[in-house]
Amino acid sequence: MRKLHYLVLGLGLAAAAANCSSDEQDDGAQNNGNTTSATADYDNDGIPDSEEGSGDYDHDGIPNMRDEDSDGDDVPDSVEGTGDSDGNGSPDYLDPGVQSYAGSSDAGTGGTDSGTTGSGGGGNVANTNPDATPVGTDAACVESVESQTLAPANLIIMYDKSGSMGNVNEGGDPEARWIPVKEAMVAFFTDPASASLDAALQFFPADGDLAAACDVTEYDHMIVAMQSLAHPDYFLEMLDRTEPGGGTPTLPALQGAIQYATSIAEARPDHKTVVVLVTDGLPGFYIAGEFQPGCTNNDVSHVAEVASAAYLGDPSIPTYVIGIGEALDNLNQIAAAGGTGEATIVPVDDPTQTREILLQALEVIRASSIPCELDLPPPPGGALVLDASKVNVNLVSENDELEELGYDEGCADGSGWRYDNREAPTKIILCEDACAAAQGEIHGSVTIEVGCVTRTIT
């Protein structure tokens, strides 16, 4: 059974780097997996450390790059490899459900936790799964049934840990910003609706002096490799280990995030890859008592230029902006340039409200990053035209439990589906509640039946 959708998030933690920077093998790979050479392979499984990353998929205390059986299914990674035998968007070595496929000659080179894909694997946008038997109803009128997935998405979060976020020695109030923001991030990472996402996270500024804080190469890699939020423990650990401090080098931080996002998008062309910038201030540093850019061109206009270039580039990388605090309307310029409209400004007067509004903003980004759109199925029996009045949609759980959805032109009920254009449809769109249910299914699917008169919600 294919995953309903696949989202990626990359986590980079500058604050933890000082504690995890040794290189036991002298192979260019830090012990925490934050930096790896292109060919380093600590566990000799044939999968580079740069692909396996520092996540711990099976929660056995061993990072994937050092774990000979990363998914804990008793089949070595060296046997399973990076193919995607069941076509669910996860590489076999990180998919315990495909242990019976191990060593199969038809396994392609699929998407890995670091963002590499090749022939025969990876996720497809609203595509049929040819290897699975679709689950449909038993109605005699059904002529064809096919399974589809939502478009996979990759989320790269660049997270502000400057002193104003909560370092009391730098004038910050942790109760107002750092703690409620962290709580919102934890809630988002552990939300079942996020479980199908892959994500990456990086903090800024980097530890060290001003030169380090302004160095783009400090932000073009992640301390937690691109991995599924179905197992968010390492993200939570990094949030716990990080403390606020320093200035706001927004320009190099966003440049690094976009470089990382671009590499992911190029490797996963069928996925949607976005950057989320979470910051509590405008770019700059307090130096000798004065607020200065600190880094070359570290100002809103130059940051907006970087966001615009990424959005207009190929692949296109949108940038979402969440501002923590007041008087941050200038951040709208960055969001607009990044193709996402306006920044979400989160007030800090009430910690509970701060947490709730930030969590809502992240949920909106999640929903927009994984649009609940499906392609129309082909007409059955060689027909030239699909009869749009004889299409039905179902949600199917991991246990093959089927929920029949009804057609709802205006999505007033929220639990149904609609066409993008009733008269000349090209897409099937799930309504809000149905979309949320679909996004919460990690190993479920959406099936589309053709032949029976469309069920409607009245």
C-alpha cells in the first residue's frame, strides 16, 4: 500500500554542533551526521552517509548512517538498498513493510532520506500504484478502480534562535517567545496529520563569531537529515538541546536553506519543496550598542531578492515567513517575493495565544504544501471521454478500511470532494475534513471508482 503522501523536513541545529563535531573516522562526517562527505559510508552498507543521514528511523539509538538495519525489519540495509519496491515514496532500507521485496531485481533507485532519487522510485504526483490491488466497493456498476497518492512535499524550516527569542542576558524573554514557539513546533512535529511529511530543520545564527554567523555554508546542510515526521523524536531532541543567543543573519540563513531546498527539489522533481522562515526580528545584529546589518547585504530588501530568485527559478522554491512579535510588517516583502503572499505575524502578548497562532500557521503551510488534488482517472473500457457523473472517491486506511466520500460542489460539509471545474473537470479536490483525514493516513490511499452514479452529499 502506498503512502498517501510524503513530506520532507530537514533539521539543522547550530547550537548542538559544538557538542557533536568530532569526526571519528576522519571521513568528513561529523558524529551527529551534520556534515558528510559525498562517499563516506560508516556502516559499509553501500549507501553513503550523506544519504542515510543522522536520523534514527527505528529508534534503536543508532543513527541511520551507522545502523546496518535502519528500519529494524531484520533485513540489512545492504540487501534492501535505496530502491522503492512498493512504490510508496520511501526507500526500501527505510520501509519495514517491504522486507519481502529485499533483493528484488525490479527494485528501482528511489527517494532516500537525504533527497536522492533515480529511475524506478520516488513519489509521483497523484499517480496510480501499479503494484497494489486498489480497494473499492463491491457494487456491480463499478467498471474500474485505481489508487492515487497526494503530491509528496518537503518542508525545510529555518528557525531563528537569536538572543531576542529568549536569552535573558540579551534582553530576551523565554516565556514570551522561545518557550511557546518551541511548544508549537513540538505540537506540529507530533501531530498525526504531520506524520506523512518529510522535513528538515536548521537554526540560525550559527554558533561562533560574526564570521561564522554570516557564513552561508553554516546553513546549507541540516543537522537532522531529511526524514519523515512519522518518527519525530530526533526533532524534539534537537529542540530541547538548543538555546537562544546571537543576532539575526537572515540573508545567509535563507541563502543556505534555499541551496539545500534546491538540491532536494532537483532530486525529487515530483515533490513540492518549500522553505519556512521562522524569525522574531528584522535582519541585523547589535554591535557596540547599535543595530547593524552585521553581514554583507543583511537587510530585508536583499533577503527578498533571494526569496524571489528561488521562487522564480527552476525548480521553484516558495518561501513562507512567520514573524514572532510586533512591528514585523516588513517581513511581508520577503513572503511576497517568495510567492506566498503575506507573512504570518504571531503576537507575543499571551504565550498561549502565541503557541496557538503559530501552530495554526504551520498547519496552513502543511495544507498548502500538500494540496489535496488528484488526477482524473482514464475512461474505462477504452472510452474516449470520462463520464464525470459516474465517478466516486474513497479513503482507504492502512488496514484497508474504506470510507466512501460524497460529492459536494461547495464543500460545505467538509467531508466530501469536488471537481476543480464541474463542467470541464481536470482534477478531483478533497474538501477540508476529507483532506485532513487523507493527510493523516501514513500508509493509506485514495481510490477512485468509475462506473456508478456519483454519490452526493445533500
